[in-house]
Amino acid sequence: MSAAGRVVATATPAAQPPGHVLTVVIEGDGRAHDRGGRPTADPTPSRPIGLAIARAWPDGPRAWVARPCQFTRGRDPACRPGDWTADRFSAPMLAALDAAVDDLKRSAGVGQVRLVGWSGGGVMAAALAGRRSDVAELVTIAAPLDVQAWTSARRLSPLNLAPEVAALAAGPLPVAQRHLLGERDGVVPPASARAWATRLGGADSVRTVDEAHAGAWPKRLKDPEILKPD
């Protein structure tokens, strides 16, 4: 789909389950860098966990949104390596996702959305929740919600952040929230992630489970109990 001047990959079931809230799952960062730390030529994930989460979502209409340039590298002439590296949380990338959510919501004929995101997709879901007025719920999974603190702790180069992404460090967000963390997450350490999520949604919004960063989250989400707090 065309979204804010970009080509964004999306997917929906052939037959949508009934419901008044559309669950939109935003994909993670994908293959931003190779093992040598160099930007990849194509950020498309080999294992799109966000797509698997969308397919496993337990109820209601749902949709999946890839990040800009994932699955569309050859069809979007605007793609450049910065889109999936230093600028992956930037204002233009957020605007493309925002426009995609608008189109999916319109196609589904619903009035509200539930924004879900795994890893970096959770950051973008939270940022969108901060700028939209139609969000019924925010669900993040293994997400580095304070991007500046996360990059600093991992000794990564600073990233260019949309204002809504930078604002997540201050919190809170005035929307119902659930934040799922993995006890064995070596990418987004649960102790830090719990503090960031609590700042956004309060302690009752956070649940920690026995999973790694890229663990069996789709299987976990087939059980609605997982969305309840600790």
C-alpha cells in the first residue's frame, strides 16, 4: 500500500473475524545490520515475528504492517539504508506507519485500533498511540521503549527519533496498555524494560514471562491470559 509517499507492506486475513476494534501488529526492525555491523542491502526479516503474532492474535479483526522498506525494497524508490538504520524511528518512518494504520482502519470499517508491536515495532506502536485519538489499547512485546537509554546501554550510535518516540522516555501515555517482557531477553533486558514500561503504563501494565527476545511470542499470544498483568 502507498502510505505517506512510501510503499508499505501490509497483510490481513482473507476473511476478517467480527469485531469493532482492529488489532494492528507492527513488525520489528528486521535485518538492519549484518554480522559485521554494516547496514544491510535489504531490511526484510527472515523470520517476521510481527506477522506471526498477527496470525496468532486470539480474537477480532487484525492486520499486520511491515516497517518501511521491508518486503518492498525493490518497489519503493525512496528506500535508502538510513531508513532501517539511523532513521528507523524517525518522523518520516512514523508518518508512513500512521498513514498505513489509517488505511487499514478505513478498510476494516472500524472506529478504533489496538496497536501491537514486537521489539522496535513496539516502540513505533507506542509512539503512534501518543499521537492518535482512536487507540483502544497498546500492547508492546520485548520493546526498548526508552530508545535513548537502550542505545546508550548497548553502546550503539544515537538514532534519529521522531518527537513522539523521544517523548516515550518521559511517559505516561493516556491509553490502556499491556507490556510483555522476556525473562531471558538479551536484547532488551527485562529489568530496564520494566522500568521503561512502568513509566508509560504503570506497574500493573507489565508482565514478564519465560521467553527470549525472539522467542515463542506468537504461541504465547494464542492464550488471552498472557495479556493480563503479573
